Amino acid sequence: MTDTQTKRPPAPHAAERARTIAARGGHAALLPQAGSRTSPLFHHVHPCGTTILLLADEHPLVGQLWQTPRAEVTAMLEIADQAPVPLREPVRGLLWLTGWVAALDGQEARDEILAVADVRPDHRLLDAGHGASVLRLTPASLVIADAEGTSSIRPEQFASAAPDPFCRNEDHWLRHLEVAHSDVVGQLAKHLPEELQGGHVRPLGLDRFGLRLRVEAECDDHDVRIAFSKPVSTPTELAAELRRLMGCPFLSQR
């Protein structure tokens, strides 16, 4: 995947993009310093970066942590941000949180599960204490890699940022654009560099700074950001910017 623009248009700061990936969830993999890669049963990243994980009681890492009271192991959690439409390269970005993992029990584990359930109810949380153990990852550093580049982020930068205002609705909107409004995608494609306009254009991402398109060419994929005239924060502002990009003031706001 290559970036075709030498002068990059405005984009969210790395910490904001990291918060957005964390808020969206996505597939996660835990990589202990000593051990094999595994997918947790559930994960949730708090705004401060601290992450709650569920692992099956029989997982070797759980046994390792319970061998010594208050034991911690170094590990990295990888979260993949996948495009909401089917693409031949579906991963849009990766977020890595590296730090220390500890097992929680008793009231501490129950308090953490209740705190997560308040903001992100999920049936998998019911498995805590019933076949699944509660782990907590305290990050020391974070790294994000996406089409905007690769950046290191300190935990305090992550905590002070906010996820993109459209991250919760982005999947639905882009799938709707792909399925029901291919004509709109065609109109937006006129903003692509001339050498890419013959490729297969797909909606890839949306944030307050602009729209991202994926061009699937014969031999390569290219991600292009189309900037809004100004950052937006509401659906009304977003609709106005999309109408501007299409050159059509009467575009339906559906």
C-alpha cells in the first residue's frame, strides 16, 4: 500500500488516531515477552490507556501470573483497525500498547468488570470469574502505524486526546456509501490524482478532517485523503462538506 501524496492534507494527530482505533475495538492479539501470540476473549482500552483483558483460565499466561502474588509480565497488545468494507488489504492501521500485565482477582476484578460494563456492555464480560480471568495491562508506551505514518505516543498524550467524533458511526456510513451510493463515490473520485482515476475506488475512512479513499489498482493499493475545507464535528457539518466535495449543493443528507 502506497501513499500517493507528497504534501499531506490535514489529519488527526497521532494520539487522536490512536484513541480512535482503541475506541473502535477491533481484533486484538496479546504478545507476552515470553510466550506465544494469543487473542484475548475480550479487551477494552480505557481513556487513560489502561486495558482490561479476559483470558481463559487455562491459558498458560494466567497460570504464570498466579504462580506469584501480584506478579507482572511484560507484554504488547496489538489492535488492528479494519476497514468497514471488504478490501483485499483490510487493515487500515495498527495500534500497539506495550507495558505490564497483571492478573486481578476478588473485588478488584469485579470493580474493573463493572467499570467496563458501564461504558461498553458486552455479554463476554459475564464470563469473568466463570472460566475467564481478568487481566490488566498498564501501558508504558504506545505506537500507531497507519497511512499517515508511524508515531510513538506517550501514555499522557493518549489520555489527553479524544477519539474522532464520527468513530462510532463511521462503519455504518461507509458501508451505506459503498452499497447504496456508488454514484457518490464516483463523484468523490474526481478529486483523486489523474493517474489513479482508472482504479477501483472504495470508501476507506472518515474523520473530522476529511474522507479517505482506497484505490485498488491492478498491481498496488493506494490510500488518498481528501480534505474538508475545515474540521467538522457534527453530521450537519459533515453533510455540507460532502456536498461541497461533490460540487452539488442539493445532495441528500441521508
